[in-house]
Amino acid sequence: MMELTNISVRYGNKIVVNNISAKAETGQLIALVGPNGSGKSSLLKAIVGIQPHGGTTTLPAHPKERAKQLAYLAQNSTAPASRRVEEIIALGRTPFTGPFAKLSENDKASIRKAAKACDTETLFDREFSALSGGEQMRVHLSRALATKAQILLADEPITGLDPYYQLSILNILKDTATAGATIIVALHDLKLAQRFADRIWVMDDGQLVVDEPAATALTDHILKDVFRITADGNIAP
């Protein structure tokens, strides 16, 4: 489990994350949803520790120790174009090995297990730049899983992907949560959030306005007031 207490983020005089407290339970996939500019990415970056913020989390304060417990898929994640897929996935072991150390058998086993989960084993010898967008995202997810972190944060990992890869990525994240990890994934697609998430966090104007089971989180009131749509997917009057 991870607990957030009074997390706040400012950009200059503007508060973009406003005093958020919440718990993310072990074994759950939490969908983080909200309009553009609601603070989703800033909240995730604050949890990771790459965004200055107020408040606390139950994660270790030291970056190296935090990196062993938490993996992060940033929005628009990139990798060196000429690197082989296996090398990129192996970066997930860096918190344990350092950047230049030789991989142990345990490291190699973690890499193979992550690649198998994401179906990237057959891509090991290909250059990253030669992959499709969906394949690249599966490689990034393999890298994150290779860390074997108990908490994984993903910032809009399915944006721009075709339906097959969207479902593929979300199925992997769901399976990872079911196996005992805590997953928080920022999404725009509310139907996919309801389908895959155990719990939904709704952000609006920097505040966490809903923290409920997926089945009950997106009420007609929330859809209208936060997302400006109706339950049948039309623009709200």
C-alpha cells in the first residue's frame, strides 16, 4: 500500500495539485482521470519525486531506494533509437545494479519474465527505432516491470495507440495488479477506466474530487460537472 498525505504542487503562483490525500491499496489498479490540465501528470511526478511538492508519501525519501519500490512510465516515454530492445528493458534493473554493472542471473531472469509478460521476447535484437508505437510502449512497460517494483505509475500509456495495443497494455497492467502490485494509470478513456480499474480517482482543477470503486465513481453528476458530458457520451447541456 502507498499513502499520500497533503500532496500539493505549485507552478509559480498557480496551485496545480491542491492538498491531495489518498491511499493506493496493494493489488489494485487505480485509474487516474480528469480533464486536460486537471493536475494528473503533476500528481504522478510528485509521487515519483521528480516534481517539487509539499506533503508526504510512504515511499522512501532516498531516490535510489524509491526507485526499487516504484517504477514510472512517463508520458511520451523515449529511449535511444539505436539501442537494442533487450538493452532498454535491462535498464529496469539499474536501481539494483548501477548503470554499468554486469547483470546477474537474477537480473536476467527478471528481464526475461518482464519481456514474457509484455510479449517482447521476440523483439530483443531489434533496434528501438524500428518498432511501432505499440511495440515501443510494450518495451517501456517491460523495462518498468523488470524492476519488479511493488508500485507502478503510468502516465497516459495508451494515448495514440490503436485499440489492440490499448487493450494489450491495459491487460498487462491489470494482470500486474492482480499479481500483487499497486498500479496507478492516468487515462483519458473513461470507458476503459471503468472496464479495467478497481478504483477511480477523478481530478478536477488540482483537487481529488472522487476516490471510489470503478463501478460507482463516474456518476451522472461527475460526468456533467467535471467532464462536461452526459452518461450516453454527448456534450452536456
